[in-house]
Amino acid sequence: MLRHLLGLLVGIALAPLLWISVSWSAGELPGLLEGGVSVAPVAAAVLLVLAGFACAYLAAARVSPLTAGAAGLPLAALALWPAVHPASLGSALSWLNPESFVYPGGPGVSVALPLGALLLFSAALPGRWRSPAEAGPAMMAAPWERVHGPREELPEPPVGDTVPEVPGRRTATEVWEPREGDPARTTTPFSRGEGGWTPLDGESGRRD
């Protein structure tokens, strides 16, 4: 809520500054196009560029959309006022000189109208009203952990001739060798597994 309130106040403060900058710059810029290089036309060109950068930032940055809306609505309203209701213009702005560059209907209308429409359109986008997502532990985790969860730590490497039991694998089988003192090796070696005792294929084939 505080973000939108501050954005509204900033937009209201920027609206008259943008209107004055655009109106004065639009009236002085033709002097630069005619080939006359002086301070006023160059300053008008620089001021127009800065106004364009400011409006682009308000339209694209992750700030409150009320900032762009409060700054764009007066620009569009002042640009369209002479065309929509010209009778009320003279009575409402009787204290202002009609020959002044800030008076609505001057050369600044051609610049203020598209800038105001741009700001209003950016403020109306639904994505601008969502608060920025805070980065929590799930967002800071590795991509594998966000999808599959944390990986299981494997046991330490074996020391010596011992073979560790890895989860998900069958245990090592025990091989029954012939007893010592059997010169004929008539006893068939067996291997004990999960299904019981089974003869070793290699040893039985060699015996046959």
C-alpha cells in the first residue's frame, strides 16, 4: 500500500514537469531542424530525450503503476482538452496567457499525447500490479533441488577391502568354495543370493 501511495505522489509531481518540458521543447525544436545552431534548440532536443527516457523508465520499471498513471493522465488530458471541450478551456484557464507555451493546444500536443497514452497503457497492464516475488529458500536453491528435492549424500568411500552397501542395490553374494583337502574338487561351488543357493555357471560348465 505504501508503495502505491508513494508512486501516486511521485506521478502527480512529475506530471507538470513533463508537460512544461514537452511544451517548451516542442516549440523550440524547429529552430534546430532549420539549421540554426543555438542554445535553445539544442537544449530543447536534450530535454525531449530526457523526457522520453523518464517516460520509458516509468513504463517499464518495476515501480508502482500509479506513478505512470498519475503522470500520463494529465499529459493526455491536457493534450485532448482543446479537442474534446474547447469552450471550458478558456474559462478554466482564463488566468493563463493563451500565447504561453504551457497553454493547451500548442505544439507540445503532438508529443504529450503519445507519451501520455504510453504511460496510461503501461499502468493498465495487470502484471504491473503484482508485487515483486521475494526470493526465499526455494528460489535460492539449485535447479535440481527445486524439482527433485535435495540429493542424498552417498556414504564415504570404503577403507581397505570392505564394500559398502549402496541404497537400492543388492547385497554382495557369498560364494561357497570347495573345502580344502578335496583334490578332485568334486564339490560344486554355489552362490547364495536372494533366491537361495544356486550353482555357479562357470564352475559347473568347467566341471562337465
